[in-house]
Amino acid sequence: MAIWKTYRVADAVTEIDEEKFVLPVIQRSLVWTEDKMELLFDTLLKGDSFGGVMVIEEEKETKPLFNYRPFTKDGNFILSRQIDSLKQQQFFVIDGQQRLQTFYIGLKGTINGKVLYFDLFSDYNLEYEFKFEKDENKLPKISKENIDRKIPEHFWYPVKTLLEKLRNTGKYKQVVKEIIDKQGITDDLKKDHIEENILSFYENVLNSETLGISKVVINKSLPEIENRQRIVELFRRLNDGGTRLSSFDLVASILKGFSWEMEGFLKEMLEKYQDIGLTQDNLIKLIFLLQDNHNKEMASIEATDAEFAINNRERIKATIKSLKDFLECSKTYDYYKEGNRSFIPLFFISYHLFHKDIDNNALTNYFNNYETGNADFPLMKRWLYHSLINGVFRSKGAGWIPYKTGIKKILEAIKTHKNKVFPIAELFQVYITHPITFTTTYTSGNLDQLDNSFVYYLMYDRARTTRTNDIDHIMPKNILETNGVDWGKINSIKNFQLLDFGTNRGAKNGKPFKEWVDNPEYVKDKSAYVTLHLIPTDETLWTEDKFEYFIEARTTLIISKLTTYAS
């Protein structure tokens, strides 16, 4: 029997601290990223649904079904304890661990040594911005992600401090006044944003019962082994792949009951194509999308999904083989091989390939003559490049959540073009109509609004990346600041290069640019260096007093490179 009870998030966090909520040994470790944790707080303050939590209710002075561990306060794993008799009634969380753990860490703890900050100037009509950071001085001062914000500056405030102030006073208006007075804020628009954001935090964290807990009562009159099996099965059903798992077993356990062949098929695909980011979650999502279903969640996997996958497994194999060929031909394979790249565009390239009216052999070899005889290739490449340059598969504000609105709208557009030429114009129109910030014309004015990681990838001829190099100021920050150069121009991609960390933090560190680059002890091949880093060849621009002219010339080189590759 399950009993539902609603909680205020702040109360649930208190009970986690008191170990009234704990994690059974069958639970996995914390796997959510900082970005995902930050997004959950945005979801909470918007009043959107983030799912319920299911727990086993274990009584005081009884032996629990499972050993347990407390929630981590700093992200580090804690070993489970062997317990013969509980000292208090406790709730063993079998579904919702990542959400509860996020609230606990965000409101009371740290992750990777970082505390959670809330931007009190957030545009509350679009997005509540949260950020984990160790050093407050490293938090962004000006918003570059959303140029439509009413207030371009950020005002980061520690979440733990805000929670304590609101708890101590119980009056959000008093806290608002204290913060405004302490900061000396007189602008009415800024005051309004501070009040509205703190009110949303107060209502959704401390005042309203926004968290649903379903308590499953264990019938201890049944044999322990029977209860254990029941809960393990329930755990397997509830943990639906919403979080990337380190093990293949969970997805396999759901599907192999429908078809024993699914286990081998999934295992083969994941082992063969993990280099392009094909995870178990992505493969299952692809199976749903190939059936024109964007809403389906892992928990709703049915026998028909397994049947579709098995009946079409050779077609899916040919599709993913062709997808990998496309990435190699379009020179984006290395970008995806680095990992942690959004798989969303690959869903739809796969979707288009899968629905081509050609046999599996032809599909497997579809890009063999991509340069001369393939009408789809240049369109797919242009769509992928412009989409990645603009960062459309990351959160863009304006209600654009790539894994929700993005997938839905792109699917709606592409499914009407099965077995036709790749619909690049219609897919670009999805971005424009939504609307999100998107352009295929790159200028000095919009260069810093683009996705840096992919822009660097193209700047360095689709090879050098930020994962293996430092982002370095070409002309040193300290000299430019002394010369009174604007902060935004100093910290711009126009003045950034990728440099190996040894050179950046050693020989180059803070030296005037021309002095450094002209010294063969530091730069052995100046010509190669200039070509690699898109440095203007006019050496009269290489001094810090000519910085404005330097970045103007370099911007032209960067835009030329982007335009050439994305055409």
C-alpha cells in the first residue's frame, strides 16, 4: 500500500539532515551534473512538475530490509551502514534520489567544493538562473547567454544564506529590504526583480508543499526475501533512465522481459558506437523517435517498443553506421568523440536516414560518394554546423528546453519529410519561429553570443579543443586593463586562443603579446603560430595600444573560418 504526503522542500531537506530520509544500499551514487542540478531549481521556482518521490517506510526498532547510507552533503560517496535496529522511523528512497540530493546539496551543502548561487536579477518571466561556484569572483558579471534580459548584470546571492535569512525571519519582504538596503540598490527595475525572485524562492522552497512523497509500507509478516525481491523489482521499474546510468543492466532488465534478443542488440550497439555518444538512454530515445513518439519516457517502455527495435534492428544498425560515417565525412566525429555533446541533432540525422526508401546495404554505404553524389550531405552538414555554432541544443531561454521543446518541434517539422531531401529550411524555421537567438550570418556583434566550444573547434580546423588546452588571452588581461580597455572586449573570443597549459602558465604568462611572439625562445615558428591562431599578419597591430584594431582584424579571420566551414 502506498500513502501520499506533500512536503515543503525546506522541510524535506531538514529531515534529510536528520537522516529521516536515507538511501538503501541498492541505490546508485549521485550522478547528476551541476548543470542539471541548477536546472532543477529553475524548474522548482517556476512551479513546474519535477516528479514525485517514492520511499519505503521503515518503523523504529525494526530491522530494515536493506542497509543504508545518508545523503551526501558534498557530493562524495558514503558507504552504507549495517543496521540491526532503527533508532527512529526512516524513509528509504527508492525513486527520486537525484532530485532530493540536489535540493540537499543546493540548500545546505556543496558539490565539487562549490556552493549554489541564485541570480536575484534573473528574468523571472523566462528563467531563474542558478550557478554552482567555489569563488564568487568567478561568477559571470554580465549575461551573455540571454541578450534579451531586462537587466544585463547578474546579482549572485548564496542560496544557503538566502534560505537561512528567510527561515529566521519568516518574512520575505524583510529579507528583500535588507538585501536591497545593503547593496544600495535604488533602481526600481532591479528592486522589482529582487523582490519577485525572492518571493518565488520563498513560496516554492519554504511556504508551499511542492514535493510529493509516496510512502510504501512494508508488510513484515511476509518472508524477507519476498519483500526484498518486490522492492528491487519496484526499484528497477521506477528508475527509468532519466539519469544517465553507469550500468547497462537497468535498461536491459526492462526490455529483455519483452524480448530476450533486446539485451544482445542493445549491448552490441552501445559497445560499437559509444564513441559518438550513443548511450543506453539515447538509443532507447531514438527507438521512440523513430516511431514518431517524442513524449515517451523510460518508465513507459512497452512490448511494442521491443518488437519495433528487434524487427528493425538491421535497419537501426545500418542507420547508426551511416550516422557515424556522416560525422566522419563532415569532420565532426572528433567533436562528438570528446564526449558530453548533445545527441539531439544526431537523433534527427538518424531519423532522416532511417526513413530513406533505400535498402539496408545502400543505407550502410550512403555517404560513400558524399562529395559528389549525395544531395542530403551538404544540407545535413550545414544544418548541424549552424545549429552547433548557435548552441541551439543548449538551454536558450524563451522556454526553449532542447530535450523537451527542441525535440518536439524538430520532430514535428522533420516527420513530414520522410524520404525527401533533408529539410534544412524547415528546421531553421523551427528556431526562428520559437523564437530563440539564431543566425546564419556571423558578425563582430554576435560572435560572443555563439557556442564557444564549437566555434573553437572550427577556428582550429576542427582539431584543437578546450578539453586539452587553456583558453588564453592573446593580449594580456593585466596590460589591457591598465590601458582602460573594456572588460567585455578583453574577455572575448576575439582575444582568446587555445594554448597548451604549460606554455600559457609558464613562458607566456602576462607578457606583452609582440614581445612574446617575436622571441624565438618562446615561439619557434612564428608563421605557423600566426596561421594556427588566426592572428592578423599585420605586425603593426601586435601591440596592446593597437588592441581595438587587432581584434577587428582577427574577427574578420574568425568569421571567415566559420562561414567557410558552415557553408
